Amino acid sequence: MASYYDDHSLEDPFKARKKTSNPYGGSSFNPDLSHFMPREETESTSSSPSSRLPSASGPAVADFRRLAEMFGVFREREEPLGDEAHQEFLDNLITQLMDEAGASGKHGPPPASKSFIRDLPFVPQKDLKRDEACIICNENFQENESRAGVTKLPCKHHFDRDCIVPWLELHNNCPACRAEVPSDDPEWNRKKREAELAKYAAEAEVDQDWMYS
Amino acid sequence: MALPKRIIKETERLLADPAPGISATSHEDNLRYFDVVIAGPNQSPFQGGIFKLELFLPEEYPMSPPKVRFLTKIYHPNIDKLGRICLDILKDKWSPALQIRTVLLSVQALLSSPNPDDPLANDVAQHWKENENAAIQTAQEWTRKYATA
């Protein structure tokens, strides 16, 4: 028998949902709010550029945040009734949704560029101090032989390659000093160019002030 | 999955060499979940208070920050009524060079220096900005009421 969706030449959302992988690790709870929220609006309320989020979880983050905000409105409306248990239930729900939205790696700077990660240099043992440890795993560089070697960032900070690569795949800065490294993220690159232009403009102004004062 | 060596080391050091005014103990049945107690810093409205928090290390730790929440009610512009903390290193300023110890020291420092210009609890921040003395008094009252054993 043809289903409702076939009859209306629509994609069955239940079948479609099965096809998409669940970014939250196998749990059956995967609210797809796109069915009752206009997509454009969801995208525009997301403060982070969706381009740098993994495509599977990108809209979900905005959706979680939006759903949390909706419940926030419910909560405000409930206040005069003073139903404590109901309040607490909504509070917990909102906290959980916000937590999901703020889950790993979705805050902060974009990933380092693929070519930067690929071209990380190899640091030979002789360049390492005897008691030097990787600040990510806290292991002495000399101690563990099973590792993929030591590398350094342009700021000269040393790391186990196995420790720094997962970080750079999330964020383009040095864990020790936060010095930035290149990113493929267009939004980040645009902002960086703008900041540089603003800096040059400010410096030019200072130079002029100095000349004419 | 086995507990990373780094977490084991951190846990041991927290027990053997605790930071002043801070204790953190992991649950026996979940070594990623910590019961935390922070003493209200001297010369702060939270002095004399004993504040309970929960700290959880997600699977991605240390690539993503620990989740930390106050369990004891507290009147602070950067902590909301659910106990969530507005602290940059717990969000976009996280670095894997930070540890449970440094995170908890930062939370302790936040108690000493509330920042009403970056609020999480808007009504509290408003109060703090408009009448700091009265807000501090409320914070002291809450400390007495909720944070003393």
C-alpha cells in the first residue's frame, strides 16, 4: 500500500531520519525540529557560523538552543502559578538542552587548516629537554616510546603529535599560549583580514598624529 | 573505555596535594564524576560558606572542558539559579593545558571577583550594578542561609 508520503510525493521523515546518522551516539532521542521550525530562522539565530560545524550536528546545535529558549519562555509564563515541581522539571530540561547545544568542540575557535596539520614538523629527541613533558597528557616526552613523536607549533611549544592533532582538528590555537595557527574556515579568515586592516588603519592614524602634533 | 592516565594522575594529585579551600573527590563507581567543595574566599560575601559543586569530565576531556555546576544556592551575578557558571575557560577559552585544579581555582577566584558586566543571572547582575552594597548583603544572607552546615 502506498503511504501518505508516497501519495503526496513527500519524503517520509521517519525513513529519512533513519538514514541520517545520530550525532549523539546511538541514543534514540534525536529531535529533528526542522519539521516544525522554518529552517532559515533556525540558521540565523545560530551565533556560530554553520560552515565550521560538522554538517550532521550543525543545525542540531541551533535547534537545541532554540528549543531551550522556547522552554525558557514557558517557564517565565509558569512563574505566577508557582508550581515548584513543574518549574524544576522545566529548569532541568532547559539545562540539558543547553548542555547538548554547548557540547564538545562547538565553542571556541575553528579547526586548524588541514594542510597545517599535515605539515606539522617532527622534533628530534636531541631538541627536547630531559624533564620536558607534554602539557596535554602530562607525560614526559622521553618516557613513552609507542607515540607518534613530538612536534612543535610556530610559537615553539612542543607537544606529542598524538595529543596536539585532536586539538587542532577542533581549534586553531596553541593550548599553551593561545597563539593562532592557520584555519580553512572562511568566516575566521574574513574576520582576521578585517582585524588586520583595522590595525593598519589605526597605526597609520597614530603615525599621522605623531607627525603633525 | 579505560580511564586516560591523565585523569588518574589528576585525581591522585587532587587528593594528595589539594589546592587551599578546595576539595574534589571522584565517585567510586564513576571516576569521571567529582564531588567538589569550595570554601567561600575571605573578604568576599561568600566568606564562611561551604559551597558544593559537581564536576563531570566528558568523554572528550581534555579536548573539551569539564562540566561544572554549583549545587549549593549562591547569589552571584555570574552563576544562575541552576548553578551554571559563566566562566570563559569553561566555554570558548578552554585549553587542554588547563586541569581540574586550575578550573576550580578559577571558580574560586570568580567568587572573590564577581563580574556583573558579563552576567548569567541578569537580575542579580542588575542588582549588583545598581546597588552593590545591598547585593553584597543579599549574597551574605544567602551564604548564611544555604552554605553553612
